[in-house]
Amino acid sequence: MRLSPLGPWFQRFPRVPPEAGAVLRFDDLSLRPRFGCKGPGAEVWLANAGYRVPPEPNSAAIDADGVLVARLATSEFLVEALDAVPARVEPAQRQLTSAACPSSVYPVAREDLVIEIEGAATNTLLRQTCSFDFAPLLERCESARGQIVFTSMIGVGVVAFLRRAAQGPVLTLWVDPSFAHYFWTTLLEVGGDLGRINIVRTLIDKPR
Amino acid sequence: MSRLPHVKGERIDRDTPVQFTFEGRRQQGYRGDTVSSALLAGGARILGRSFKYHRPRGLLSAAGHDVNALMQVRREGGSVPNVRADVVQVEADWDINAVNTRGGLAHDRLSILNRLAPFLPVGFYYKAFHGKRWFPRWERMFRTLTGLGEVDLRATRRTTPKRYDFCDVLVIGAGPSGLAAALAAADQGASVLLVDENPSAGGSGLYARGGSARLADQTRELITKVASHARIRLLTSTYAAGYYADHWVSLVAPEYLVKVRARSVIVAQGAYEQPAVFRGNDLPGVMLASAAQRMLYHYAVATAHRVVVLTSNAEGYAAALDALAHGVQVAAVLDLRPEPGRDSTIRAAELVSTGILIHYGARPIEAVAGADGGVARLLFESASGAAPGRHTVDVDGVWMSVGFAPANALLHQAGARMSYERSTEQFVPQMLPPGIYACGKVNGVYSLAERVADGRNAGACAAGGIGFGAEKARRATVPARECPTHPYPVFRHPLGKEFVDFDEDLQLRDLENACQEGFDSSELLKRFSTVGMGPSQGKHSNMNALRILASVRGEPIERLGPTTARPMFHPVPLSHLAGRGFTPERRTPLDSEHESLGAVWMPASNWRRPEYYAIAGKSRESAIADEVRAVRTRVGLIDVGTLGKIEVHGPHAAQFLERLYTTRFANLKVGMTRYGLMLDEAGVIVDDGVVGRLGEQTFYFTTTTGNSGTLFREFGRLATWWDLPVGLVNLTGHYAAFNLAGPAARAVLHENTDLDLSDEAFPYLGVRQAQVAGAPCRIMRVGFVGELGYEVHVPFQHAAAVWRALLASGSRFQIQPFGVEAQRMLRLEKGHITVGQDTDGITNALEVGMPWAIKMDKPFFVGQRSLQVLEKQSRRQALVGFNIPSSVHEPRPKECHLVLDGSEIAGRVTSVGWSPTLGRCIGLALVAPQVASRKRLRIRIDRGAEVDAEVIQPPFYDPHGERQRVRGLL
């Protein structure tokens, strides 16, 4: 059984009824298929595996299947199936930890807490929790590519990515899972002060 | 004191009366009234008592700096101390009392201190505490007598949020120059944040009118443009309290703190009007002219019926005209100068035409109190004008307009250099740092037209400097038509009570005496006399103090230089600073498992860990002892997921680790682990852990809990420094880890994995990658606690499942989860050190008795060169083991208790405890070498008692390490 870093929290609060007119929506997506890799051969290896690799560090691209490839540094990458079927990610993930993986590519464990936040109060929430100005990114974010932001929110290092979905801008945060309880409960507390919030769990714990 | 008919632009809502209580009496104001304006409108003159002498005090500035009008406000939700009456709007049903009184404002018993002033000289506090004998008495007395409001500990806790904000240009101050600056910058395309401490923009443009509507109307035009400009955001009732590097500015809004980052900052904060220093200048009714004007135009309150205007600038004449315009009788205008300036002359003619007497070369002698404690008459003399000579005039108000001090604290904090300008008698910016601009009165510019022009230029420069429009040159300051500030508005009286600092009740002679005692620089004078150290931070006292210091030293003021106000330069509510608490806490994925097992938590760095697992009916000590016994006799399981977990990849990985650790890793076989000790350049132990070789070019190693983040950053730095292209991956948060230890460890693990656990296939110190309970794991066969043991490292999301599986399999052996305290005892029994506990910030690797871990024959490792030097020197200290045969209940040493050598301190206990395995007290101590070589130690324990300990060589338990290699229970 894989358990989201927020699994224990959702066990305590399993049914959070949706609020009409919510200003924020929080979704735990930690169980999305995902892997990380780095090393001098990582870029070529990803491209050969059929991924759309963004050319610039600190940027991300989403292909037509809904696979996100984030370039976190010159030679470090995060690959995650946003809307894609796991099959688009899992084979490469398996190869990464097998003997077939080139010696110039190193696996990076990505057991992150992954949260998506959307809603009218997103920028207000960010203004109370983060010293980075997301407003320009919120205005000009696109659906298939964007800037990756490394910053600190409420004292915790995060990787942030903004993309435009049908309902508006969606902020994805990748966070060290050991901070999950603190990060989640604090964001809910701050968000709760801003108005009604909806807490969603699109992906639930599942047997492997 | 009375409420006037409607005044254009007043801030009060006359349709909404507000009832409140002040000092037990019902009062009424209007919505929009400050506490002070409502009280003055109701006829009050005394608003509070002074800090030291408990003298009656009234309105002074009406600008947020009236430290003698602080109030204790009881309202719904609790009691709030030190509410600033001069700027805080009164609300219905508030119960208000002046702070710092005994027996109420009218009959303050501590006003007796006013008569004791001769016995309370400058520097009294320092002198009082000079001798030991009286120290406690003085301390008790000061604690009883001093302090302002009272904190209500039952009040509802406020989790005031902090916010961040961003803009291209931040304009601080929305007076005429700030408004013009904001418009100019926004017109060039910049996003502008304009802030002002007042409830509405306009600054002095709305209240220093000189009896005419023209200035206010021009200011309102600017406000209207600002309000409708799409690129300008205006924040009112918000003050900038501090400037920090990279154009970060802290803004204090009524309910929260804003940290704003701007690309350019314009300081347009204006100037603080300064009081004249003369006997009785603190009496209620004696106030700054600007305070009286604020009351007239913002709150429609006349602060007096008949006033004298004491002035030395055109602004004073304007105040006299404002008084006349609202029916306040002007008994006389006293101009300190021998003749008026250019702008004053025009206004003087207007006043003379209405029959007002103007005295030139005037000198106030004394303000005298009436029966109610407020000013009743003023004695003065004049050299020319209406009637030269000595005069007494009956008044209930004295308005002082003798000069200004620029509000330039933020510029100082930003690193601006100031110079003293004689034409305006004030400090003005001489050099501004990049991205910082100033305009208006801060620049010594006082007329409305000049302020607007100065603001426009600053706005254009600030926007142009960051790429909005063309870059423009800063405008040269236009010389003032009339000096706005008197160079020395200080008038001695033989009986004293000429107050310089109203916060601290400092008189002229206090500062002169401080100088005579040798505290004759601006910084020393400030600290010894406490001038400028009260809540208003010298806004009305620093310049006069500097002038007095210059006078005493006989030097020009420009040679002394001002003091710099640190952030926050204006008082900030503690609730704003505290805000909502953000204290990141890390939890392992097993946190809820521990919770259900009855864990008692303890902090470990920023993690929380189980100290032990509570058992109903058992004490803490007993529960911990049970956990220790379980590991020694059956099997235990501990969560060690807080350890740092790092991978290093690449062809240079082994070389990198060779340099990092004292131990050798180049020859470490794939599938094996080795202990690693890490030093800093001085040879001091900074960390230790286990390094496992997973492949020829892949190592996986652990660090201590508190060091993982710092070390990971350092590894990156060192890899770059050494030009070793290794791949570093920090897995600390992404992997869980637990240690399965005890004779039955192998049997429990065996049930959950297909891995061959035989000694031949998986020997002691081996490392393997295998599935455990269906999850991909790394398993290290290590023995930190001295038993057959396996450290299982598992990806975060699988951790809980593996933990539960091991507990389930271990149930037949009565497996026992154990916490940090049991682990500490288990490793102590083995004599294993804990870095940071058995070592400190100066303990080098030669002092802890682990020569086997230091390979001095390697070509290089961090700290090696220092150890080569230290090897040739005698040791400073040594880590020794000791035991004390005793029962569990006898008093015994605690960590940090001192080791004695005769009457000298010779070391300290670093680890100690009662071993349930050995049945005696054992410990480690860092001691001087001469003590280490003896057979016995003397340790001073609680209450001065001493115990004798026997020095022995660790390990205390299983000295040959046989139990780590046993076959174990099956």
C-alpha cells in the first residue's frame, strides 16, 4: 500500500463536504506517478524515452498526453503524469532503477507531497505565505509550459509551477513529504481565514 | 476646547455619535474622532501623565507621537495597553483610562515625583544600580513604579497574518510631494504603491492652510488623480517602519504587517514639527501648531479659545491665520526672529490688518499653569515689534511653530549620507543609494509648488531608473525662500522644567549635566540620558538635543551628526510582529503509527520523535528500561527516519567520500558499509554516519539528524570547490528508515523478504537492496545499539506498510517499538558516541578515542592538516567512560554535571544513565588529560553533592561485539 504523506490526515478527516462559493480548492495529488533523475546523460535519456524536455532550467513543459517534464536545474528533471495514464511514466521509472539505466543518469526519489491549489484567493494565500511575487505568473500562465519557481513558503522549500486550466490558473507545489502535516494544516488554516475552502482528494491510497 | 461647526474635509461623521468612558466618566465623540479629538471636543485638556515625574500632559503632536497620551482600553475581547490616543479612532463603549497613574489621571498619587525631581538626576538609573547593596531595592522600586500599560493575559490571542506585497515604485508618504511622485512614476508606466500613516492622503496639504482653501484644494486635486489612476494603489493608516536590504520595507497596517519589496523607493515622509524648549513647555494647552491645525481641519476641534503663536517661520503665521479663520482668538504672535522672512511678511500683514499684535525678537520665559493644570498664561519678552519689553498674556493655548526635523529615518537605514543645510537648518540627503529617492520636506523643500515639483522629479527618476520612460537626472534642490527652522529654539529658565524630551521627562539641564559628566557625543548622550529612547524615538527631541550638545561643545551641529534610528523606528504592536506562527515541523511517515502506539514525543532538531512509548501504570524510567531489555533479549524496532540520507553518484564518488571523511572508502567493496567520521578544517568532529556502497559509482550514506540540510549544502560547495563532478541526491525526507535490532531481528526480517539473510550471503556491515513487505528497500546490517540488527530504508509512501508488517511478524517475539531514550542507553552501553552530545564545538577527532576511524595515511581529508598539527601537541581533553555501582534510585550525575580535579573544574559529563542491562550507572565524560589517566573521577551532582566514579574503558557491554554477529533467535 502506498500512502500519501497526507494519508494520516485524511484518515482523521475522511469526509470534508464541499463548500459552495469556495475561494480556494486544495487537492492532494501526491500519489500521481512521478520520478526524478539527474546527471550529465539525463536530458538525452529523457528525450530518447519520448518526453518533451524543456530547453531552459527552471521551466516545465507538458506534452499532449499530459506528462509534465520540469527542468529543475541544468541536468536535473522531474517527470510527472498530470492527466496521463501511468503507462507514460512507469516504464522509464523502472528503467531508471535497473541495470539498463545509463551510468550518466541517476535516479532521484520523488516521494513528494504534491498539492494543487486554485481559486480566486490563490494570490492572497501566496501573499501571506511566500515572499515570491506570483502575480505576474498568475496573469500570464499558459496551459502547456511555464516557469518553475524554487522558493520558500511558510518556512519550507517548495518547487512551484503555475499552469492555466479550463477553470483558471492552477498552482502545483512539490514539497518534502516530511513537512506534509505542517505544510498542509498551515495552508488550510491560512486559506480558511480567507473564505470558504474546498479540500479534495483526487487520488487515494491504493494497493500497489 | 470646543467642537466647531462643519469644517470642509473633516474626518468625523456627525450623524454617528460614539459614546465611551474616559477615567470613569461618560464622553461622546463622533465616528472618525480620535480618542484625543473626542476628549478635547468635550473640554478635556489633560490626557495623560508623564513617564517619570507624572506631570499632567495634553495634546502635543496629534501625529502618532503623543507618548504622554497612551491609553488602556477595555473593550470586547480584552484590554489593550498603550493605545495612542492622538491617532487611534475611538469606538463605541470603549472604557478608557490613561496609563501610568496611581489613583487616576486627575489625582495621580505619583505626581509627588515631580517634587522629587532634584533627586532624580540624569543617568539616575545607571547611578542607582552602581552599588550591589542597593541593587535589589532599586530593582523592586523601579519595577513597581515604572512601565506603561498593562498586558491583559486573558485577552484573545490574535494570529495577525503577515503579508507580502510587491510594486515597481514604493512611495512612502502621501502628502503633496508623495502624491506628485506617485503620479509621475505611474504616468511613466510603473506600478506604484503609495502609503500613508494617516487615515487619508494629503498630509499637511490638507491642514496647514493659512486660512485659505487654495492649498487644500490643490492637494485634493492630486488625491483625486491618484485615486483614479489605474497603476497606483493607495494604502492609508499604514506606516513604513523599517527599511531593509534590497528595497524590502516593512509596512504596518492597522491589522497586519506587510513586507513590501519594491524596485525603487521614494521617501516623502515630510518632517516632524519640533517644540520650543522653555519652562512650562509641557503644560496641557502648549502644543505644536500643526497639532492644533490637524484638530481644526480633521476633527473640527478648537484646542483653545485664546492662543499665543510662538513661531520662527511662515508656517507659524499660517497657523495664526487658521486660528482666526475658526474663531480662535490670537492674543499675539511671538516671532523668535528679529524680523520676519519673505513668506511670513505677507501673512504678518494680513494678521496685523485684523489687529493681531506681532512681537519680534521674542523670547518665551515661562508658561504658567492654571487651576486645572493646563496653561493659563505666558510670560515673554520681545526686542521689537508691537511693544518691546516683558509681557504676560492670559491664554489657554500656546501653539509652537519653530521648526522641523526631517522624517529621514528610512533614508538613514537605507544607507543615505546626510549633510546639514544651513539655509533650512536641517539635515538633507547628500548621497542616496541606488534605487532610493527623496522628495518634499525631507529634501528641505517646504512650499507647496516646490514640493509638488520635487515629487514629480523623484517619481520620474524612480520610474526611469528601472526602465519606465527615460532615465532622468535628479533635480537640484531650490534654495528655500525662508528658513523654516530656528537654529536654537532653547530658552533657559533658572527654575528649570524646560523639557527637551517629553517621553523621558528630560530637561535642558539634564542634557547639559550629561555632557559635563563626559557623555558629550551624540551616541553617548543618547544612551546616558536616554534622550530619544522613549516610544516616540526622539522624533521631537533628537534635533533639540543635538542643538544643545553642539552649544555645550561650542561646535557647529554639522560636526556632530545625527543618531540613526534602527528599524522599527516607530512603535509596532507586538501582535503584528508575532503574527501567525510559522514553525516548520518535520514528521516521519510513521508518525501516526507512533501515535497509536502511545508515543511520548520529544523534539529532535526540527523533527518530532518518540522519546519512549508510554505504558499504563508504568513510569517513564520503567517503560524505557523495558524497551532496552526487549532489544537485548528479544527484538525492538525504532524509527530512525530522521537521519540524513544522501546518495552520491558518478565515477568520482569514491574520491569525493575519501576527501569528505576520515575513513577510507576507495577500497570499500560493493555491498558493504563502513563507519564515517567527518571533520571541519580545524579537525573538529562535525558529523558521523554509515556509508554504504551500492555500486561501483554509487554510495548511500547517513548523517546525524540535525545536520543533513547543512551538510548537503556543504557537499555541493565542496564538490564544486574540488572540481569533482559528482551527482548528489538528498533523500532525507523522501526515505523512511527503521532499525530492527535484537536477537530475533533476523527471524522477523526473514518473514518479510526473499533476501538471503545468512551470515555468508549478508554479513555484518553488509548492505543490500531488496523487497521488504513488497516495498523496494535498502537494508544495512549495522549494530549501533550493539545487537544483531538491520537498518531498513524504505521510500516514504511505503514506510507505514513495511513498519506494520515487521511489527506483525515480530509479535511472536513480543517485538517492542523503542524510542530515543532507550536507543541512547543502548548505544551508551556499547560506548558509541553521539556527535553533538559527547562532542562539542571544539572537540577534535583525537580526543574521542577512535583512532581506528582516522586514516592519517590517506592523501587528503577535510581536517587532516589540523590533525597533523594537533598530533604533535598534548591533548586538551579526552573522552572517558565511567561507572558508578549504585541502585537505580540513588542520586546520580546528569549530563553537563562537572568533573572536579581538586577544587578546579576538569570536565563535564556528556552522557549518563542507569543501565538496566548492567544494573549500574554508566556514562561518558570529556575531561582534562590528567584526570583521564586516573582510576577514579569526582563528579559534582545536584545540590552540591559529589559522587565517586570508576574510570573504565568502553564498551561497557559486549566489548568484543559478538552479539552483532550472533545467529540469533529463529
